[in-house]
Amino acid sequence: MFLILTLGALSFLLALILTPIVRDGIGRFGFLDHPDGVRKKHAAPVPRVGGIAIVLAYVATFLVAFVLPFSYTFILRKALPTILQMSMVASVIFFTGVLDDLIGLSAWQKLMGIGGASVLAYFAGIRVEIQMLHGLPAWLSFAITVLWLVGCANAFNLIDGMDGLAAGIGLVATLTMLIAALTQGNMALALATMPLAGCLLGFLRYNFNPASVFLGDSGSLLLGFLLGCYGALWSEKSVTLVALTVPLLALSIPLLDVLLSVMRRYLRNRPIFQADRGHIHHRLLDRGFSTKAAVLTIYGLCSAAAVVSLMVSAYHSRFSGLIVIAFGAAAWFGIRHLEYAEFTMAGRMFLQGKFRQIIDSETKMLEFEKGLAAATNLEECWNQLVAGSRDLHFEGVELSVHGKTFESFASIEAKSLWQLRIPLSGEQFVAFYRNFDTETGALIVNAFVASVRRGLLAALEKGLVHDAPARIPAAPAELYYTASAGSKSVSR
């Protein structure tokens, strides 16, 4: 215990000393984060070298501890091979973050660096495994481990959008894992987490609002990655599936934020890696919270999740399932309270059956397009147009090809209609008429236009207009005329 306290005190003091030195020394050499008035609203450029300062303090803590003349240092010497192995793996993701802070990397380049570090971590012995699923193939353990580490690293990278947010959440998660390690007698995990907690606490002195230094990608990626590794060590040799939820709960807020971001961007057809202002902390700001209040609120949520994770770890299978369910219900209530328009709309569409309507309309349009393309003469082509327009609730359709014009309306009574006119080749066109009162989704209209155009052009390329009959048979309540003769007839 004395060793752990010593490591904590050393790391805290070193972070307090090294952070301003790194900030003022190398922060101005290409590591400045410039405000843009949209997502980055700080008044002046701020150095994003917090990751470098934390790494220096973390490494220096162990170097000082190794030379201290105390008997307990044999524990560190015994763990030296594991420490060096972990350091080599962590350096990959750290330098990926440094490059991104310095020159800017694309999302895929960053993902390759994170994925590479995760693969190396697996082969270094950091693995998510469950004893009760021991018979599962090794590739599944590999996939789960890599996915877990990539998710944790990206979660902290995405949530690092306000002063002190990522570092504070990381501190709460680190202290949670430290407490769990001490209660379970996991000395290796305690030795790894205590210095990180001290570094983060010392760094927060300069990172909390108003921040004079930012964590940067080198810090946020490394922090998430290390906590993912420590979470895997925490759940190592877990007997039950529920035990795996313990580190998941400890990191639940940043992981939930990245999950919501992916879902929001998917629902809105936006690039998954595109930055936006829809994160949890942004939603709190939009609801009137100040920057400090939003950060402290998220600290409180993370602390509650940490307590829940420790409770699950302590009670094991007796009450852990109920605790996880209760936490999930609370998370769902919180997401609803943040009022994400994307999820509200998706839920409304699902409850109202609009998803089924969209699928039905898309299927009809696919069949409609195939019918047009397969038509062997103009009569069949026209019949497909009339039938398709009725299926998709259009009031009327008009086709003009090579001087011949055909019209078909569900009723000849005057109505308030709008026209959807689709140009073909030359002066040829097809037009559809619809009531203003009829609900129409923009996506469905766009897809319908594309289907009609592709199908008709395919039919016209086969020269079907030259096989046109003298007169197209009239349907009930149908208006038909030919432009050349100027005649007009109505049949019922």
C-alpha cells in the first residue's frame, strides 16, 4: 500500500511540474488549437500537448520509483517485463495522436493507428476472455478485444470537446479501477492505475475551465486506450458474462456518447467520422447549462456509473443483473431527456409504421421500374405508368413521346394538384399529378423520379414508340388525346 501511495504522490507532483513546462516549451511549435467560432469557441489559441505532459509524468514516476531505496521496489522490478511490453504497445497509439495534433491525420489514418495498437495489445496478452466461453474460437476473443480497445480509444477522443471533460472522466474511471484492484488484491492493476490517476489530477489543475492546455489527441486516444487495457485486466478470467459489464459500466458515459454519435450520423446519412455538435456535452449546453455546469454534471453521471460498476463487481451474480437493467433504464431516460431529434423521429416513424410504408414504396418502385424496362410496346409501357402512378397514390399521369401525348387521371374533376415533370430525351417528358393534401416523403419522390427515368429511357432505347397503336385503350375516368390530331375524349 505504501508503494501505491508513493506512486500516486509522485505522479501528481510530476504532472503539476511538467504540464506548464511542456505547455510553454513545445506547445507553440505546431501544437496550437485555434478557435473556429463553431465547435472551438475558446478566445485564443491553446496548446494541445496535455498528452505529452501526462506521458512524461507517468514514465518519470516509474523511473523515480525504481531508484528509491525501499524494499518494495522489487514488486516493480518483477513487473518490469510486462511494463515494457505495455509501453511499446501504448507508444504506437501515443505517436498516432502526436502526429494528428501536429500535422492532422485523416479519420482512416487514425483508425489504422488505433487498430494496429489494439492488435499488438492482444498479442502482448491484453485479452477479453470469459472462462465459461472457453470453447469459443480464438478469433472471437481477438475480435472482441480489438473492438473493445478501438471503441474505448475513440470514445475518449470524441468526448474531448470541453475543458477538463475527457481528463475528468478518465480520472473517475481510473479511480474506479484502482478501488476495484485494491479490493480484489490485483496488485498489477493497482500499480498501473494509481500513477495515471495522479497524472490526471495534476493535469486537471491546468485543464479545467478556463483551460490553459488541452489534452490533445495524443492524450485522449492514449487515455481511452489505457483504460480499455486496464478494463480488460479488470475482467480477466471472468467466469460470467455479467462480469464483463463491470469495465463497460465504468466507461459507460464516453462509450454511450460514441454509440449515440454513430447512430445519429447513420440515421442522418452523415459520415461516421464527421465532427458535429451533437455530443452529450453539446446537448447540455443547448439546454442552458454553462460549460462548468455541463462538465460537472457529466462528472456526476460518470461517478454514478462508477458506483454501479463497483456494486456489480462486489455482488457478482446475486443482484448484478438487476443493477445493470436499472442502469440501462436510467440511461434510456437520460437520452430521452436530451431530446435528440434523430431518435425522436426514428421512434415516431417506427411506431407509426412509416418504416414499413417506406419499404413497401421502395418495393413497388423496384417492380415498377422492372415493368417499364421489360415493356415490349408503347401500350405496355403506358399501362405500367398508369398502374404505377395509382400504386404510389398519384392523381394523374401524362406522357409525351414523339408527338404523341397520353393522359390518365383518377377523376376529371378540378382539384388542387401539383405536378412532377420528368424530362426524357429531347422534348419528351412524363408528368405525374398529386394532391397537395397527400403526404409525400422527399426520399420517396426522389427514388420514384429515378425509377421512372431509368425505366422509361430503357424502354425508349428499344424504339417502342414506333410500335404505338393507333389508339391507347381508355380506362375508367381517363382523359386521352393525341397532340397531332388535337382530339380529346373522355370515357367512364
